[in-house]
Amino acid sequence: MAKIYCGKGKRETNTWFKATINPDKIMEYIQEYKGHKFVKININLLDEPDKYGKDVEITVDDWKPESKETPPDVNNDDLPF
């Protein structure tokens, strides 16, 4: 699948990065877990800065595990109703 670019940034120090993320590009990737919303992202350090001096690239992590569908239960004897 193609990368979903959602932002860029700049390395300020070896341990500090500044970045901007475009919310319009991540809206459809918002997930919810235990009542909290989040977006999984990948942050990559570029080998060379682009023409704007940005050397941090941010993409959406859209990986999903393969779903394991279970066959429907045909024995309904254990239903509570």
C-alpha cells in the first residue's frame, strides 16, 4: 500500500524533533481504544533534508492484522435465553 504522508518536521537536536501534522490527512485513520482516540504514525529520519530543510517524515501506520474469522456457531444449546 502507498504511504500516507501526513506531515514533516525538523530534527532540532539528536533527541528533539519538531513536526507538523495535517489533521485532514489522518481523520479517516483515527482509531478508538477504551474510550480514547489515537492515530498510529511512523516517524522517519531522512538521510538528507528536503528543499525546505525538513529531515523528519511522518506517515500514517495503516497496518492491520489479518482478521481471523471464526465460523458461526451452529449449536445454540448454550445460549442464556
